[in-house]
Amino acid sequence: MKYRDYITTITGEQLFLHKEYHDNHYGFPIENDDEPFERLMSVLN
């Protein structure tokens, strides 16, 4: 399933978290070695 298809299936807090990720992290360059882990943890929480 593509991310854009998945995002249309969620609501509430999960939607808020994915919107935050998409608007502020997705597609932006990673600037340090800790950032991939931080991004993963923000999506999993």
C-alpha cells in the first residue's frame, strides 16, 4: 500500500501524527546520524 493511500484510511491521533511527519519531516534531508532513529520513533509512537 502506498503512503498516500494509507493516510486516507486513518483518523484521530494517528492522522495528526502522520500529518506532522509529512509536513515537517518527509522529503527533508537528514542532517545528522540521530535523525533517522528520531523519525522512526515519532511515527511508531
